[in-house]
Amino acid sequence: MSGATLIDVLPAHQFDEAKLANYLQDYLPGANQGIKVKQFQGGQSNPTFLLDIAGKRYVLRKKPPGKLLPSAHMVEREYQVINALGQTDVPVPTARLLCEDPEIIGTAFYVMDYVEGRVYSQPLLAEVAQEERMPIYQSMIETMAKMHNADWRAIGLEGYGKPDNYIARQVKRWGGQFEASRTHDMPSMDALMKWLPENIPADQSTTIAHGDFRIGNLMLHPTESKVVSILDWELATLGHPLSDLAYCCLPYHMPVNVDGAKGMVGADLKSLGLPEEQQLLDWYCQYTGRTDVPNWNFYIAFSLFRLAAIVQGVYHRALQGNASNADALEVGKRASLLADRGWEIAQK
């Protein structure tokens, strides 16, 4: 969130700040003296704002304005998981309140504490001193393990998702999303849609699954090499822990220097002070008590398939003119690249 630029609230996202201040005075000390609002600039689908209230900073996330798909932009679910994890050792901001009444600022929203820190979107961590890179990666995996180790039933997330057949449901869901946004022939995607359901591993572990766990969604301590907060819980549910681990390891299976791919293949990891993929798996086992990470190729292929479906959706929207992205055509090429890589790994 830091690292994010603050701007004046965009015209499309403006709301009645006095009404908000009035509502918040029951929850946050000093809100009756008024609030200052800025917007975080960035590609988040849920508009995010910084509130300054009596010298203390908070973050407000709301649904975007306008008509929405029923299951999209569920800020209520984000609040639910952050609030539940507040009882554990998983680093999340303190959740303050959820308001489901659209009368206050036009949509449901929630407020949490602002966390000070740094965010880096590129897995090569070029902006970071070399000796910081290994400890940051280790902290990333330790943080993921804490999330997967959390007892979701004990903290009240029993109904947060369905506890089994996560992979099968995801394959079906993203296969459907892909078909709905298909623009051209993609043989690798067709092959994966047939291969994945037939090769789902028997292991049905269920944990909290973040769904978008990667270096760019972690906030690091301002000066220390450790994670202080996990960001962007939009895709979180109950799911298979190895889907998060594989997704987090995708840069090890994508080429470096391909626009937007954020890959590491072809980079000299050793000289950059970055760990090999196997080191991440070893740390993960160490922190979760697992003895091994079986069926790794399956989970990598699945993650590439899922990402290809997501990217294809972005491309499809861009062609229809809904995506505000000039380089959407480049993005389109990336869906095929991801699917090809996924099918290649599936066949190993």
C-alpha cells in the first residue's frame, strides 16, 4: 500500500465525506472532528482510500460504483477473513468495521488500520539490497505457512468456502471463464482443460487459500526484511494450500524480460542472491511440518492454466473496450504463453 501513490479522490469515486465522518464517530475516536480522504492510485478493482482521522491513519476499501456482477468485489468477504485472522499470528492489518449499508457512501465498505511498509511488485527484487533478498523470500514463505497453519474452523471461517474438491471446482470455474472470453484457437488451453480434471491428486488438504499470494501482494517492514502484512484478499477462500504455493512459485517457470510476465527463468539467481524454487519448497515444509510437496508439476500446470484464464479475460474485456489498458494486446499474447508453458509442464 505504501509505494502506492496517493491522489485526490477521482471524480467517479467521490462520496459524501461528511456523511462518512458522521457514521464513523461511533467507531473511530476523533471522527467527529472531521476526516481527510485521499485515494490510492493503482489497479485495484476495489477502490482504496486513506483516511486521516485525528492524526491516525486508516484504509477504507469499497466496492466500485455502478452495476456489478453478484459475486465480484466482495469486500464483505475480505473483511471477514482479515478480521478472523486478527486472532492469529498471520500478519494482517487490524480490521475496524464493516458497513453493509449502501446509504452511507453508495456501496458496502470496510475500514482497517493503515500499515507502514514497502511493496515491490517484481520477483527479482531489483530495488532491494542483495543481502535482503533471501530473508525477504524466506519471510514470504513463513508468512504463507502461518496462513495455511491457521485453524480456520476455530477462528470462525467454517462457512467461508466449501472445504473439499477445490481444485476440481476451480478447473471447472476457470475453464468456463476461459470459454466465455475465448477469442482465438488455443490448443494448449484445450489440452489442459481435458488433462487437469483427469489428474487431480487425491490429497484434499483444506486451508485458508489467498488466491493471489505473490511478492507484490505483501507489505514488508519499512527497514527490516520481513513481511508485516498480506494485502489484497479479493480471491481468498477455503482451498488447497499447494495452489497458493505453486502460484507463488510461477516466476520460476516464466521467462525473464517478457513484458508483464514477471518471470525469473534466465536470470542468474545465485549472483542476484535469490533462492532456487526448491529452497522455497524446503522452507514451506519446514514451516508447515510437511515432509514433501507431492505432484508439484500438477499444481504448477494448474496455476498456469488459472492465470491464463484470468489473463484471457482481461484481454477479452480490452477488445470490447472495457479495460483501461493500452497494452491489452500484449496481454493477449501472454495468455497463450502461459497456457503453452502449463501444458509443457503437465506432460513432464
